[in-house]
Amino acid sequence: MSDHRDDELPPDESDGAPPPPDEPGGSEDAQAADEPPEIQEMTPPPPGDDDATSAVPTPPPDEPAASDAPPPPEPPAAAPPPPLATTGPPPVVDDPATAPPGDGKQPWPGSAKALVAILVVLTLAGIAGTIVGFVRASSAEDDVDATGEELQAERDRADAAEAEADELGEALLATTQERDELTEERAELIAERDAALAELEEAAAVGEAERALLEAEIAELEAQLEEVDEFLGELDELFPLSISFDLGQLDIAGTYAVSLTEIGCSGLDGLCGSAPNVGDATIGTDLRLTIPDTLDIPLTVVDGTPFGAADSETIVPPCNDVPRTTALTMALFDDAVEIGADGDVDVTALGATIVIDAPATEECGIGRVWYRAELTPR
């Protein structure tokens, strides 16, 4: 709005008065004042922010602006200013000599021009405010739509967050159950571990005791091994060792089982190829060897070997019913002996060689057979 009121005149005409009606041109001025003034088109300056905001109020943001803008207000008709009583000097009458030439019209007074300019400015300000209101209303509608979209997006995000929270709750429940199961399993494993540790400690204690016992036994065995090494060292000095036994000095008396093995045979068709079976032999304390119904030989020790010779008619069969007296020679030797810890020698088996010679007869030639005999004590 303008700062000037309708009851005030512009500064340049405050001291003057309208021309009297009886003066020339006064009636035409009155008629010109009654007619509406012509408004020439001018390019007004753009309204400032203060004028725009003071002319048209900003609509509230929560109420959308009307779709149809109100029509711009019509400019009020310019009315002649009322006469003012003045106490100053009398009005100045225009000199006819200075009046504008003769088209019959006089120029507008300055007050009318100022009023018209004010009305034009107000009209343009209203139009600008209306445009600003339309723009702001459209912007408010866009803001409302954008706010609605954002609200719907927030609701969608809230629904998604709630669904995710439900899934997380189910996952948390499953995790809690799994945690409880794992906790129980852990407790069982801890109990098993403690039991195993207890058994291990017990086994370690037993093993320690057994190890100590074994160490003691090992120490004892090492001591015995040292003694054996010393004894073997003494025996090494005795080797090479040669042992000869004198059977005449040993106790070989007893009963022995005799088995014969043929070594060689010739001229004895009925005897070669098969050794005869003989009974048990007995050696007496007088070193006499006797086989019942077969052999009876006194033994003589020669260089530690018992030796004997005798005649026999039973070992070699007769030749054409003629008995053949044979000469038998025997030598005994030690086949197996045992030596005790005290140095005693026991004969566990005797060996013998037996040679039988048969003389020639009118129908049979000379014959000989050679046996190896084994005598095992009974």
C-alpha cells in the first residue's frame, strides 16, 4: 500500500486550491476529473521481496492453494480531491497567456498523476502477489505429494523393518536354542574331559610307579649284564677250548636201546641190505657189554675209548646149513654228553662202530658187514 492517504494531497499541491468554476477552463477541468483517467502501459519494475510478501500473504503449508486464482482487483476510480479550507494566500489563477494551446484539453494535475501511479503500482503488486501465491500453491502441492510419497516410502520401510525384525526374532530363537544345545554339549564334553583327565592322571601315576619299578629292574639287569660280561671275558681267555672225555672214567653203566645202521656190506647175501634187529644192551660196571642171545663182549679202555672183540655164530646166518663163526669188533665213543654247573659230565647217548667178519667156507666166500650203532639210555 502507499504511504499517502486519500485525504492528503501531494506536497506540490498542498498550498493551492482548485480553480474557481467561473474561470475559463474550470468546467473542462471538472469534466476531465469526472472521467476516468487513461492508464498508459508502462513496464513496471519487478516487485521486491518486501512488497510481494506485504501485498499477498503466504498460504499455510498444510492447506493446498486453490486451483483457480482469484481475479486481480480492479483499480478504483480516481476521484477529485476534496476542497480544503486554507488560510493562506489566495489561489493563483493561471494566466491565459501561459495556458496550453488550443486542443480544448488541459494537462492532468500532479495529484492525479501521482494517484494513478500509486494505483498502477498497487495493481501490479497484487498481480505479482497472485502469481507468487499461485507459484507457492503449486510448490505446496508438489511438497504435499512428495511428502506423501516419502510417508508411503517410510511406511514401506517400516513394514520391511518389521518383517526383518520378525525374521531376526526367529533367527535369534533358533540361535538361542542352538546356543543352549551347544552349552549342554559343552558341559558334557567338559565332564568327559575331566573324567579323562582323572583317568589320565591315575594312569600317569601308575605308569610312573611302573616306570620306577622298571628302572630298578633295568638297573639290576645292567648289573647282572656287567657280571656276565666279566665272566665272558674270562671265558674268552679259555678259547679255543678242547674237551676230551675218557669214557673209562665216566659212569656209563646202564641199559641202552640199540639201533643198527648199515655202513657197508659184502659177501653176505642173507645179511647185506638189511640191518638185523637186536635187543637192549647192558653195560655193567666192569664195562662188559651184553646183548642177550646175540653178543657178550668185555670192553677195554684204550686212550679213553672202550674197545672189545668177540666171536659170534648168531649174527651171520649159516651157509648151506653150515654155521659160520664170525669175528666181531666194537668200539664205543661218546655221542652226547651234558656238563653240569659244577662241571659234572653225564653221558646222554653212546655211539659205537661194529665190524663183523665171516670166514670163507667150501660154498661161501669171505663176508664183511660194518654197522654204526646208537645206544640210548633207558
